[in-house]
Amino acid sequence: MKTIGYIIALAGVTVLSACKNAEMKNKSQQQVVYPQAVLVENPDAYAESADFSIMAVSIEGNVMSISVEYSGGCEKHSWELVGSESIQKSLPPKRGVRLIHQNNGDSCRSIVEENLKFDISVLAYEGGEIILNLQGWANALSYTKAN
């Protein structure tokens, strides 16, 4: 009788383990969704922006990562990446891009570091490479849309 109990217990553990592995596999296959960059007619006139400093920028695939520092710490801050609808006619073409920071009235003075990520596929140039000139960042950023 004990043997039958052990067999049933072993079968139960095997089934639970298989379910857990399938659940973990599904979670790892889910794609992370980042906020979309937005194209606007004039990024400079788009919105007021609270002060911040850009510490680092990188592009991997269709995702731009921007490390920022700002003063705050008491309220939730929001961010938006806007790009100009206009493209400068050069080889490769260039597009102006601006990061908009809303501090929501945060008057605290702690220095906050945050790494922001945006889906920049809307900023792509259908002919291939484009240079993104991010306001507040000295280096031009080369971007080619990933499939």
C-alpha cells in the first residue's frame, strides 16, 4: 500500500513540476513593452520640461535607454520621448529628439537616478540608417530599425 502512495506522490510532483516549467517558459517568452516615442511637428514647442541631466544613452534593437539624474524623490515623475516629424536632408538623414520630464510638482531635493527605456521604432527612417540628435546629449546616435 505504501508503494502505491509513493507512486501517486511521485506522479503529483512530476505533474506540478511540468506545469511550473511551462509557466516559466511562457513568462520568459513574453516581450517587454516600453513606452513609444512620439513624432511631433516641433519637439521644442511640445511641452515644458523640468530640469534633468542625461548621464548615458544607448540603443539596442528598437529600444533607447537613457540614464537620467534629477532632483525630486517625493512624487512620481513622468517622461516622454518626442521626435521631430521633419528629417534633415543629409547622408544619413538626421532627426531631432527631445526627452520631456514632468516632475508633477515635486519640490524634494534628493538626487534621483533613473534608467528610462523607450521603443523608438517610430523614429526610424525607411531608407535605413538615421542619426538621432537627442537634446542634452552631445553625441549623435546612429539608429537603424531592427526587425
